[in-house]
Amino acid sequence: MKLVTFDAGPQEALVGRLDGDTVVGLDVPSTRVFFEREGQVGETGRTFALADVRLRAPIEPRKFFHTAGNFREHHEDLVRVDWSHPVNKGIVFFQNVDAIIGPEEPIVYPANLTRELDYELELAVVIGKPGRFFSAEQAAEHIAGYLVFNDITARDIQRREMESGVFSFSKAIETFCPIGPYIVTADEIDDPHDLDMELRVNGDVRQKSSTARMSVSIPQLVAYHSPQVYSAGDLLTTGTVAGVAASTEDPFANYLRPGDVVEAEIEGLGVLRNRVVTWSDAYGAEEPPAEHWV
């Protein structure tokens, strides 16, 4: 099943499942509640043409667990260009759920905060069953689905943060967390460790890899985070692959700029498309100054 959250009219956020080019309404207030009810929900009897609705972020999780360094190729890519700090497996932190946006929503470029805006294609896991302190062998019963995540990162801020060994501000700024375009339930994915991954900027392929290249498996990741306590509908990321702008020979030629269109795609999970826009284009006002104290 492909689950969506969508607008069918002013201030009407609905949940549905995709049936080809049709959205079938589900009788549930949110996708998080869908998972809390273990998918035992009915249909509303309403249907909508996919072309006539606006897809939103498919879920609003209570918690968003972030895993970095899980693809060895990403670490080696950054070592090759002498990135300031290693990105080895084992880096974990919380993502800011208020930074989440959905497909076709703009990534707002905060020019007073950063000049090094980067992309990171990742697979995200949807937790379907609450739990804590369980093993990798038990993890499958807690995995409900998957979606595409684009981990937008301000590299100049990240370098400063990594001097203290921790980073999150650089990834948690408003609109820096695109997810979508929908949730694909786990029963539709034969092997989440064998999915092609590709990220494009203005049609140019920047990242191309496969989930097969993870260092740590999804069940291991899900079990590892479980002492932090899961709720139904929580999200967990699995790390990015080689090809981020920071790892190129000329990063400033590849960092994102207003006007760029980013397409993040994972086999079977759809294409997450977002445009980068200026603050004034997004909000119709001049960008406020940023406070700097580091």
C-alpha cells in the first residue's frame, strides 16, 4: 500500500491510499494514527484524482531518529577531498520534526545562515509498532514501511558543529527535511537492502548507489535505536551515499542555489521533488538577520 497525506481543498488534510492515479480516502485522521491502529481502518467512500490533490509530507512523526555514516562510500568520498571530520558509522541524533516538508514544497535558502547548502539522499524507515530494547531479530515486527528522505545540510554550519563532535543545527533548519512522496508499506518491498538510489539536481545525476551498500542492516539500525523508545509512526534514517556536493572537486559549483530542483528517488518508493527558493520568494519579505555567536 502507498499511503499519502493530501489536501483536497482549503484546510482539509486527509489520508488516503494510492490506487493508480486515484486516491482512495481512508477513515483515519493521520498516517501516524493509521499505524497506531495497526492499519485497521476503513475507507471513507471518497475518491480523488491524484492530479487534483496536493500531496503533503506523508507523516508527522513524534520522533525522527537520524543515523549518519552508515554507507562507507560516503565517508570515503569525504576523506578523498579532505573533509574536516570523519563520518564513520555510529553517528546518531534526533532530527527536528518541525523542519519536515513534503513533495513539491520549497526548500527555503537561508542566505544569512549558510552559503554551503547540500543534499543527502537517504532511505527512511517507518516504525509501525511501539517498542524498546529489542533485538535485530525482533526488529521486523516493528518496521511498517519506507519513504524517501533528503537530508538538506548547511555544510559550513556542520563543520563548526563537528568541532564539538555533535551536529544537528546544520540539518534542522526550517524546510531542511523533505520526506515523501508517500509511505510504501513494508509488505510491498521484497528486499529493502536491494533498492537503487539516485538524486538529481536540475536533471543532473549527483548521487547514484544502492541500499545494498549499507554497512549496518536495517534490522540492526532499528534495534540499535530501540533503547530510545519507539512510538508508532516514528521515523529512522539509514544514512546517505556517495556524491554529495561537499565531496566534489568544486563544492561551490555543486552546492544548492535558489532555482535548483532536487529529485530524490529510491526504487519502488517514488520521486521526492523539491525546488530551492529564496526567503523573499517563500515569504514575500526580506530575510531577517541571523544571530551569530560562534
